[in-house]
Amino acid sequence: MNRLLTATVAAALLLCSVAAAQNSQELPAAPTAVQPRFPGAPAQPPPTQPPPAALTANAPGGAVQQQTPASKGAPKAGEAAPLFAPMNVQPAPQQAEKPREAAETGEFRIGVQVDLVDLIFTATDKHGRFIKDLKKDDVRLLDEGKPPLRIEAFESETGLPLRVGLLIDASNSIRDRFRFEQDSAVEFLHQVVRPKTDRAFVIGFDSLADLTQDYTDDTEALARGVRILRPGGGTALHDAVFQACEKLAKAPTQGAARRAIILLSDGDDNQSRRTREEAIEAALRAEVIIYVISTNITDSDKKGDKILMRYAEATGGRVFFPLRLEEVSNAFAEIQDELRSQYVIAYKPENFVSDGRFRAISIDAPKRANVKLRARKGYYAPKSAQ
């Protein structure tokens, strides 16, 4: 009788427990595939819903929180063991972060084609005086023989930061004038380099190029870099220009800057591994203007003069041929004035192709009589990655 009573009571308690569970919550049905919303669309899996045993609504402010692994184990005192173990559901914040992680790892990228050309040019009258009142409509610009697609900016730039490489020929051929040229170069650096804005470096070259002072705005340090040079040896002019252009291409700057080389040389080269045209190409790629002060004092070295003129004309610079020592200082002064009296025009070329090829530029001012514009002869288009 006792055994029969005990079995009856146990069966009654089990039926009550099942009925209570059905009244409070329906058990989840077996998952079924969700039918496509339109013909031909792939079937979507059912959304994953975490079971009630895995979540709690007792967080402060009513927020729903996921229970910690410790809370998923044994039931609390007075509670029945869960009928189903909680599912391993990934937290929502981690799922939301996936697109950001993909973007940071480069899975989603937006390619931007750079086709904006910045051209710095100088305007002078027939006496060599700077013209500072040009307007955009005064200028005619051709890129590969065609007008630009559009002009993005036209400004008179007098305060752009300077990045200047001072290259001094220290070969035997300029020994007689070397000391005076050193003094003139030091004076130029004191006048042109503005603290906290401009940066310059000094390279002396004979058979090899020697960086005697790296980028700095300290004019005393730059002066020491000039004064420690001693003449002697052969001349590797093109190598020195090439190395200086590479250095200027990587110039430290936080924005737009004007890159220039001031070259003191007689144009004689007998040691370089690079050619003149390779050095000019490096200058054009780095957007470097080359100003030259010739150290020739006679008419005997026409070949050297032609080399110096080629450097200046190709890059939009200027060459000076001082015959007297005092004219060297005047040449430095004119370069200083020109660096602060230039224009910049930003434009988008017609039919631009990122193929790495050279594109020729011509610029003049047909509406302004006796006004001459001087700029680089062209540029190399960037080459798109394949």
C-alpha cells in the first residue's frame, strides 16, 4: 500500500510540474528552414534566439545581460534544473565590430586616383622684376597640349614652408672662389630659413656627396655644415643632385611645402654614376626647383654652363653667372626674393592617365604684355598599382 501511494504521489507531482511549465512557456519547436521571400532567393536560416535560461532581466535599469559561465552551471537553491542547456550565443557587441575590423584589415578599400597637379611658377617683367598681381584669367596653361579640365586653385604663395637643399661643389675646380662662396651661402641661409617653419640641409660634393648638416631650422648648425667643407678631388655633380632630390622627396612636412635646391658649381662632372637626365627626372618627380649659381669666371667652360642651364630650365628655376665675387651675394639675394614671390596653380588635366609617363606643360600670360612666366617643363604622372 505504501509503495502504491508513493508512486501515485510522484506521478501526480510530475504531471503538475509539466503542466506548470507548459502554462508559463512553450517549449521551442525543432528548427525549420525559412522559405524564400521571392522566387529564386536562397532559403535563409532561422534567427538564433537565446533560450531564457541564458539571459536574465535583473540587471540594473532593466537591461538584459548575458549570464556568466559560472551562472550557467548548477541551479540556484530552490530552483529546478533547466530542461535545456543554454546555447553558446556570441555577444552582440562583437558581431557589430566585424565590419570595422574588416575595414581596418583592408578587406574594404576605396581607391582614390590622384590627378591633381600643383604647378609653381614665377612671373617677371622684361626687366626681371616680379609681377605679383596676376589673376587666373591672365594665365594660359596647356598640359600635353590641352587646356586643363578645370582649375581647382590659383594663389599667390609667399609664405609656404621651404625645404631647401644647399649643394656646394667642393672639387678642386672651384678652389679660388671657395671661401667667398661659403660666406655668401651662410648669409643666404641666415636670411631665408625661418625658425619653426623652414628646414634646410647642406651637402658638399667632390668625388662623393657628403651630408654635412641634415634637416634643421638652426642657421648656426647650417653655417657649420657649410664651413667645414674643404675643396679637393673630382666632381660628381649629377650624383649629388640626384641624392638631394631623393632627400627632398621625403622632406619632413605637415602640409604643402616648396622644395628647392640651391646649387653652386661650375657644371663640370667627371665622377658621377648618374646622368644629368636621371637627376632631372628625380627633380621633376619630387617637384624640386633647382637654382644654380655658376662658379665659372671665364667663358672657357661652355659645356658646364649648358649643363647648369639645363638643370634650371627643366625644373622652373634660374641660373646665375656672377663674374665678380660680390655678384654671388646678389644671386643669393635674388633667389631668396623669388622663393617668396611665386604663384601656385592646382588643376585637373584633360585625359589624365596614371601610367607613370612624362607629361609636358606650357604656361604663359598672353593677356599681359611683357610678362614672362617660368615653371617646370612637365611632370611624371603617378603610376597606378596593377
